[in-house]
Amino acid sequence: MDLHPNIRLVARTELDHVKWDLCIDRAANGAIYAYTDYLDRMSAHWDGLVLNEYEMVMPLTWNRKYFIYYLYQPFFCAQLGIFGNGITAHITEAFLKKIPSRYRYWDIYLNRDNFFEVEGFEMYKRSNYILPLQPSYPELYDRYAQSHRRNIRRALDSGNEVRRNPDFREVIGLARAQALRYSPIRAEDYRNFEWLLEKLKGRSLTEANGVYDRRGLLMASAVWIFSHQRAYYILVGNHPDGRTSGASHLLIDHFIKAHAGENLTLDFEGSNRQSLAFFYRSFGASLELYPGLRLNRLPLLLRHFRE
């Protein structure tokens, strides 16, 4: 074990984006959120911690408010943290200790391979749910809760149908209308994400589905992004009229049916909300924990700082 890993901070403008992206490609815990294009679009600013010649990397997504520099989790980036192969508690500690002291406040999510006890850094548990799709569809369907099966039948009996590849703007519109009540996602974030989706679509890394009722109204929709044998369930939207129609159940069931038997894992991106956790578990999904990390080194008068 290297007791003193050669980890250095590299400004985004100095990063070798080819080597960085190759590291993410090869990482067992690689994720779509960690590629340079994704970070460039979704983060206000970011720099990187790099081990040796890009053997492992950690994006530092940061912003500034007044004179305070802080680390934060960008929208549509469920997990970041350290990426690579053979990550250990020692390596995790070394990366965290290399984060510059100018970042006085941290509120970030690491990834499933970064969950270690590290002295001086208090990790807390966040919940994700995953569903391996290698079994056949009948096998997967047998694991659904009875209530989910009833909702799928109700959606079909009501005349709902699934359509492939609706316009991203329509999907974003529904997701945004739903999120207005509880999320501070800005119009600019949605525009940046739409740009990313169009680029990923050109590389056949996305799939969008929508459930439409008899009137042709979009009741439920989502985009899936593919990376590292995972399909990330993202940009989810539900019309108020579709909440009791089973539209969202039908949407996910359609995706599972289309990809059953593939070497793919459906990644629900997690939620600590009990209602959503129950919803995902009822498709047969299992819990996968990943760490959140908060650190507050602000003066006492600023301890209640929020980005």
C-alpha cells in the first residue's frame, strides 16, 4: 500500500480531459455524472484531485457566495466522489485530506465505493435502490408487489399507452412542473441538462419514454441514461391526473420488460423519502447505500450558511 499517495489538485483548465474520461471509463464504480462534459455543464465550477497519472480521480464541484468557497452537489448528479479501481479507506482518507482548506463548507455525495470510516470526516447514509435486469421478464414481474401489478393493469385498462422517445422538452416540462413545489432547480440547469441529453442521445446513451392517456396528455415520463452497465432513472415527471392511474408504474414496467435479460442494472438514483423507497422496493429493487458528507469550518456567526 502506498502510505503517501501522490494526489494533486488540478484546475479544470489544466486537466487532461482524455485521461480523466478514460479513468471514468475503466473505473468499476464509474458513473455518467463524472465525465468532463457532464461536469462542465452541470457544475458552476469544478477542479479535480488526481492520483498519479489519472489512476483515480475526484471532481470537486464548487461555487462561491460572497467570500465563502464551498463544495456542493450539482443538480442531476446523484453521486460523485472518488472514482477508480481498488479504492480503500486509506485512499479515501488521502483524497479527502487533499481537499483545499479554502472550501470552508461541504455538502456533497460520494459514491458506493467510498463508504469508509475516516477519522475527522463524518459520513452519513444515503439510500439508493437498484434492480438487476439479467433475469427474464416473467421472473422480474413475479417480484413486483401485488399493488404494483394492480396499478399496471389499471393503467392499461384506462387506455394509457407508452410511447418511445418523446421530445426532451416535453419530458423536461413535466418534470419541471412537478419539481417547482419542492426543488430550487433553475431554468439554466434544465437548459444545460437538455444540452447533455441531446449529446448523449447522439451517442445512443439515452432512452426516453412517456405514458399518454386517451386524450393524448402526458401522464408520466422519464429519461434513462446508460453508463457502466447501469440505466439511470432520471428527469422523472408525473402529471397530477396520473398519480392514481398507475401511469408511473406502467412507465417503469415498460422499461423493465424492454430490457429484461440484458446485462444491465436499473438504478433508481435513490431517495431517503420513505414513500419513494417503498415504490422502488415494490418493483423488487434492493437497497444500495452510498455516503453523504457534510463539513462546516465556518466561523460561528456563519454556521447556518446555505448555498
